[in-house]
Amino acid sequence: MILLLGASGYVGQAFATELRRRQWPFIPLTRQAFDYTNFDLLFDYVRKTQPEFIINAAGYMGKPNVDACEVAREQTLCANVLLPKVIARVCLMTNTPWGHVSSGYIYAGAKLVHDGRPSTETNLNQSELRRLFAEHPEKIRGFTEWDEPNYSSQSAPWSFYSGTKALAEKAIQAMGQSFIWRPGIPFNERDEPRNFLSKLQHCARVYDGVNSISHLGDFVRAALELWERNAPFGIYNVTNPGVLTTRQVVEMIQRILKPDHHFEFSGDGEGHWGAGAKAPWSNCILDVSKMLATGVRMRSAREAVEDALRKWRAATPALELRWN
């Protein structure tokens, strides 16, 4: 049996859907129904139920976007740092393997190869880098699981959200049997607030970034498969292979959905998810070689986006996504 924490959230719902599809027994928990932030309560519950595996899909990423984390700092810290530490302690004491949903956006930029030697470039919007990306993509490499986060409290500029996700990784990665799964920008085929494809269609101006992205269904399937295959515990970048610019994604939206919407592009983070951004915007590329070496496969980013757009479904009633 699997214990799923944060079952009502965007990522948690995707895990629940996949677990039902596989007909794996699981218990979905939400913080409103059970306060799993309380160490004693969670410890007693885990000892009683004895799950084979625990999934932590709970967290806080702000509403309507991560800018809210700059204001709701206590809530963000509790959800993104203190809760994973509680779960890690419980799992260590009960010898329970578990998986934690982190974020790839503890990095900014990518690594560029010059004369066979890599160097880090945090700003991928420079015109010469865009030309390099178009003409010689093999010279641009993503961050690996062994690279230190460069978009965290240890390296300005950073957002409070990214800082908490990086801090949580450091706090839990040496504790017990755990996976740390890092998604890129999440998307799927349903029009809903957390979906990258939805955000692009509803924002006034589009930030023309370069990013690794993760189809939500592909992400949860890959995360579960890492456990199923008995892959070594540790950190894994779990994104669809390949890199897309926001402009390329918008071109696919225009070609497939044919929206009655004019897209304006911005070269900076301002205006991407709305005017008045409180946190600097990051875009980054992640290397998925470690995941692929385990035998886990994901569709290419382009294939996943095109498929999601061809299966596009209308908006469902909005969820109240505080943290769960």
C-alpha cells in the first residue's frame, strides 16, 4: 500500500490518477483531513498502516503564482521545508522508502560548452545564445543532479519559493531511503490554473524563455517507475527530454488550437504570469541522463506538448490550491 500526501493538489491528483490506473492500493491524504505536518500524528499513522512507500506531493507554490511565496513566507517555509523534514524523520525511524516532489527551478540558465569545457550561463535570453541554441544545440547542456543549485538563497538572484525547495533537498537527501524527483515546468492536456499551456494562453505577455518541461502524467509515471525498477535512491531530474523555447510552444498552440488570441512576447520575466512580478523569473535546462540510465523513458518535450494540445480539454472548476 502507498501513502499519498497532498492528494488534492495539482501533482497529487496526477499521482492518484496513475495509481488508480495501475490498480495499486493507496491512501490519499490531504492536510485538511489529516494534519501530516504533525510529527507524532504522522509517525503513529505510518506505524499503524505500514505503507510500502510514501509519496510527498504536498507543498506550496503560491496563488496565482510563485510571487505569492514572497509574501506568504511562513506558509511557504512550513510547506516546502519543514514538512519534508518531518516526513524524512518519520520514514527514517520506520524504515519506509519515500519520494519527494522537488523542483527543477532551483537552477537558472544552462551550461555552455566552449572548446570542450562547460561554463554556466544564467541568462539564456541573450541573442548570441539564442543563435547558439538554434544552430548548435549540442553545445548547450543541462544541469545534472550533482550540480549545486544556483537559483537559491546561496546565490542571488533567487525567489523565496526556489530557496525553500533547494533548502529542503539539502535537509532530506542524506536521510533514509528517498527519491527526490525534480520536474520542469508542469503541463498536461487539461485547461487549469497550474498548467503551463493554460498560463501561456491567458497571460497578457509571454516571457520568451528556454526551459525543460514536464508533462504531468509522464512525470508521475517516471517517478513511480524509478521506485518500481529499484533504481538507486537519490535525486533525479524528471523532465521530458529536449528543450523548447516559449515561442516554440506558442507556435504549437497557434497551429493546433488556433486561439483567437494575439501573443506578445517579453524578453524578461516581467509580465510573464502578470504584471508586477515580485520575484526574478528563472528559466533553466535540466540534464536527464541519470534517469535515462535507469531504463526509465519519457517522450520528447515536443511530442508531449503536441499530444497535450491535440487532446486539449476545457477548463474544470478551479481548485483552491493553498498547500495540501
